[in-house]
Amino acid sequence: MGDLAAGLEEAEGAWAKAAGADDADTYIEHADAGWEVTDPYVSVTARHALGLASTPPEYDEEAERDTGDGGMKV
């Protein structure tokens, strides 16, 4: 659990920097760093150990997504 906590602290710092980014390139740089130290499989194991829900969501990669225009008229 200690390794997970340390990784999450590192990710938190990266995400905080991403949130304060002034441009898209800086945001992506810090967001990528945040994702690199986050291992969803380790997180699921930790959630299980804590008695929390540990079944990761299933995503249908083939599903069509309606991006729509949100009713916006131009």
C-alpha cells in the first residue's frame, strides 16, 4: 500500500500542475506524467484490500458515441 500511496502522491502533483497549465502542451505533458504513475490494476487491488468496490468498469470500445452539437446553432 505504501508504494501505491507514494505513486498517488506523485500523480496528484502532476495533475495539479496539469490543472494550472497555461497551454495545451503543458497540460498534456503533466497529464501524461500523472497517468504514468497510476496503475489501475494496483489501485483495484488496494480497493479490494480496503473492502471497497474492486470491479473495474467495462468499456465497449466499439460503441458509437454521439458527439452531437449540444443543440448549439451557429
